[in-house]
Amino acid sequence: MDFRQLVDEAVAQGASDIHLSAGEVGFIRVDGEMLRHGTTAFSDNQVIECIESLGGVSDLSSIISRGGIVTGK
């Protein structure tokens, strides 16, 4: 599943959140429950591409500082 498919599935199911982690499949939150979607893990580059498509890497520091992205650091 690619990011676009994950977003489409999230919208279709009325999800409140999308969770991405490199090395993991995507998850969506529906009615407080985390649902796993797909069978193929997202790579580091795919997660970065998702971030860039949403607002760009220039916004990444701001998003992290607000707690919107949890990094492994």
C-alpha cells in the first residue's frame, strides 16, 4: 500500500489519524482503535516523501517540535 492508498482508506473509514513509521506498515485510527493497513513496510525515503507531499521538509522541524512527529532520536 502506498501513501495515497493509505490516505484514501483513512478518508473512506473516517479515520482521525494516519500513523507512519519507517520499517512499519501504515496505521489509521478509527473510533480510537488503531487499524493496520497494508502488508509492505514504508521505507525511510517513502516516509520523507509523504512529509514532503504534506508540507515539505522545511516544515519538519516545526512539526517535530510540536510533537506531531515522533522520531527515533
